[in-house]
Amino acid sequence: MQREIIINNTSGINDYDSGILFGVSYILDHTKYCGMSIDVLEVRGHEVDTTNMVIGYVTIMALCNGFNLEFKSMPSFNRELKLFEFPR
């Protein structure tokens, strides 16, 4: 199945586009949706600790919240190991 992903980033901050793409792709891999069009209106972060991985996680959580999605194993942040976990 071919997926279509359209990201319209009007936030003016393009440094995190790959994180947004990862988050959207993760949702599509775990749902019945075959495509998505996303409008990014604002990105807030700090240049020291905001990474594409953080943005990917936030994107996933925002889409789960917006579409009322819940998976058996949700992505999470492991505080002990200080890393994000994205279950397959």
C-alpha cells in the first residue's frame, strides 16, 4: 500500500522536519490510515535539548491525542536509560 504524507510546516522552523516525518510515519505504520496531511503551526523547543527524536515523540503523542489512538505498547521515555522507546 502506498502512503501519502504531506507536511505543511508554516512554523518557520524546518530543523525538525525529519522528526515530524518520523512521528507521522510511526502513526501510519500502526494504524489503518494510508495517508495524512499535517499542518505544523508552531514548534517550540530549545536548541540545547530539543532533537528530532523529541519532536518525533511529541508528534506521535499529539496525533494519538488528536485521533484518540491508543496502542498496546505506547511510545515512552525511559528515565533510567534516558532514551525514547518506540515499540514496533
